[in-house]
Amino acid sequence: MTLVLVAHGTRDPAGTRMVERIAEAVRERLPKIPVSVAYADVCHPRLSAVLGDLPPGPCVVMPAFLSSGYHVRVDIPAEIAAAERPDVVVTRALGPEPGIVAAAHDRLLAAGWRPGDAVVFAAAGSSNQDALHEVRRAATLLALRLGTPVHQAYVTTARPAVPDVVADLRARGTRIAVASWLLAPGLFHRSITAAEPDLVAAPLGAHPRVVDVIMRRYRSARSYRATA
């Protein structure tokens, strides 16, 4: 069963390269499985086009998103319907899987976090309350791993905004570390850096724990299809 990873999309070439790196890492771990990439916004190809080019037969569509916002709940199902592919199995979005949170933890440590630093958990926002609940769940899991409180903040749509949280913590005189709850570099990650915290963790990217979660989700979807 072909695996189609659906990412958000970005005009930043580094972002699209990162998505391709994730796909390539999955191909290396699943060498007999075709892996394609589609985008929900900004970039092409869109999911309906990718599905239209695949041969007949079941496939797995995996939203490479860290919460189940509008693109996951509305755009991806609409693209599948447009492709007229009733044989598609759609997995959950990636977050807030403990393995993904562990990847965020690793990225934060690699950026230089140390005990005593204030931690901002920076995520893309959403108007969907379920998606925001998923972000809160991920932030809670990270706080448990770090053994320290984590301050949630959003790049867009939801509040509080990253610059506001950073400014508030700066006024308290604390060193500020940002855990990036983003998959790939692009405008959102640059806006986090523009808030001028002391350090910013890299996006999760092709972290081995991210690839592990993708593989588990794929195998689960394939098993579901086989028993359906």
C-alpha cells in the first residue's frame, strides 16, 4: 500500500526540502513501500493530484501535521473525495504522540536548554478547539519530560501569541528557550525567532522518533485495511 504524506506546504525551499527528507527517511526504513508527498496548501502537488496518479488499489494517507486543524479535518477529506478514491485509509495527524514530544524534547536539549530556563512551547494556532487541546496535551507531555512548567504560545490564529509570551517572560528576567512544535522550517519558524528568545529549538523534521511514529501509523493503517 502506497503511503502518501500530506504536509502543510511552505514557500521556503528549506521547508519543502525537509518534507522530502522525512519522506526519504521513511523510504529507507520501508524500502518496499512507495512513499509520495502531497501538500494541503501553498505548494504542489495537492493530494487529489497525487492520488489521481497512483495505480488503482488501497493506499494510506497520513496528515503530517502536529494537530488536527482545518487542513486535517476539512481540506484533506475534500481532496480525497475529489480524487474519487474510496480505497484510501487516512491516519490520525502526528501529534500529540509521545514519540513526537520526545523529538521536541531532543531538539530543545540540542538547542542548549538547561534547567532554570523558561520554556515556551510554540505551535501553529487553530480556531478549532480540539486542535488546540492537542497542542495543550503535547505541551503537558513536554513539561513532564522536562520537569518544569511550559508556557504555551501560538504563531497565528490562537492566543497567547509567541511574542507576547516571550516579552512577558523577558520582563521577569529569565532566560527563554523555545520548543518549536513545527515540522519544517518556514515563515512560522522565522516568526518564532523574530520574537528574540535566547534560544529556539529546530523544527522536528526527520528526527528518528518522528519517522518511528510514521512507520507505526502506516503499519497500523495497513493492518486495519487488511482486516476490514
